[in-house]
Amino acid sequence: MKETQEARFEPLENRRFRFQCHPGVPCFTECCADLNLVLTPYDILRLKNRLDLTCEEFLDRFTEPVEDRESAHGYPRLRLRMTEGEGRPCPFVTEEGCRLYEDRPSACRIYPLGRATARGAGPGHVIERFFVVREKHCRGFDESKEWSVESWTSDQGLEPYHRLNDQWMDIVTRELKRSSGETDTRKRQMFYMASYNLDAFRKFVFESSFLRTFVLDPGDVENLRNNEEALLEFAFRWLRFALFGERTLAVQSDVLERRKQEMQ
């Protein structure tokens, strides 16, 4: 959504709406400029792989920090860096549309819908609410194609984005408790690494004492070596352990002590 463009947030009637975006729509690609597009970890994973870049390369070339006053609960947030110059277009937009369309960020995929989520009663349960983001310039609403929330979610390939983004939002919607300056800085660094720099997190897991500290099944370790989505989900588990003290990981010393007590 464009920062300078007024938008109305409207409830969905019967979870259905009319919309279509294609080169024949008069406003085609107008929404792909001057954006305040916050990126999620899964967005970054998909984009850096599509561009065949390392995490560091992608972060350096295509992201910028969200100002602290805009950052939720004190966590470092990143947004896509717009191209400098007239109109500040997205770095990936062309006259023909998005050159990375198959791996475009979740905010681009879900548009013109918005999705608000809240933690449900049970573990992993998410309460979601959808609404329409109606911008004045958008002529896609004049098209006759009708969608349900479910058909739009499927057509736009949103399922893996929702699954990974919901796990991350469960972290960033909690307050990051303030502590001493050094500890606070270390927490922010841990969050940044695990969320945005999966290459660095992989080194942290496999090239430090991590695997001697935590108990992991050998099959899970192999999966983490070869599956970046699994590694990202594991990074979220580690953040919940490191930031909030949740017992999402088993510590070797605890397991050894428990086994010792069982043998007595």
C-alpha cells in the first residue's frame, strides 16, 4: 500500500469480493512505488533465493530499517528499500509487472485484502479476520472477477506465507522486556540474526556449541541442514526459548540430570 495514498479498510461481505489485476487495468503497477513494505523473514528467504543472493547481500542491497518509533514492541524491523528517483518505484517492478512475481512478498500477494490475526486459546491456534483495503487509484475493483477469501488465498499461494508469518508474529507481538543496555542489545542481535540472516543462524547452529547444548534428533538435524523453511521455523523456536524462556528446546544438561535421577 502506498504511504501517501488514502485507503479505506472495509469489512468483507460474506467473505467475498470482486477484484483483478492485470496489464490491461489502467492503474497497472501504480501500487508498486513509494511503499512502506515491511518484510517478514519468509519474504526475505524467498526473495534472496530467487535472486541467488546470500542473506547479507540481499539485506545490504534491498532493505532498510524501520524507524524505532514504527517498530512494534522494540524488535528490529526491515522494509524493502525503494529505488531512488522519481516516484520511488519498487526495485523489482517493470512495465510488464513484477519480475519476481512468483516470490513476491506476502503484503503484495494478499492485496487488496488485509489480514489481522490474534493468538487463539490453544498452541498454534490463530484467530484471523480479513478486510478489503480500497485505495482511490485502484481500478482492479472495477473488474468482474469474484473471489472468496479461500479461493484468493489459494490462487495467490499464501498458505506457506501465513504458516511462517503467523509463527513470527507470535513473537513480535509480544513485548520485548527491557533490561540492561548490553543485554537489550544482545536480544536485538539474536532476533535480527534468527529472523533475517538465516545464513548466520545456520552457522550459529552448526559451527558453535549449539548442538552440544541442546538435544535434537539426528533426523531433525539433517533436515535443518537441507531445508531452509525448517531452519527458519527452528529459528522461531529458538527465539521463543531465548527471549521468553519457553521450553521449546531441550537442554542437554537438563536431560542428563533427569536421566541421572531416573537411574537412582
